[in-house]
Amino acid sequence: MVAKITKIVNGSVADKAGIRAGDILEEIDDTPLKDIIDFQVLSDGSKFKILVLRRGKKFI
């Protein structure tokens, strides 16, 4: 598990993207995340694709 989302702020970018509390972020643009630092580096403010694990199912 790399980054488990514990809270989403209403109206935030994550909220608008459909990210939910409990989601696990696994990849950004097909690059596996090893830790939260990877997420911070790879999510540089531009558009990117996130692989999310939610209730045992993966989706982008």
C-alpha cells in the first residue's frame, strides 16, 4: 500500500476527480508509487492518470 486516502475535502481537486476516502493510490501515469514522496514528485500540478484500488477493484 502506498497512499491510502483517509479524508477528502469537499470541492477539492481530489473530490472533483472522484477520489474517495479509503482509496489506495498505486500508480501515476503507469509509474508505480513506492511511497508518498513519489506521489508528491510525480503529481507536479499537471494532468496525470492515477491507478486507484477501491474495495478490491482497480480503476483509472
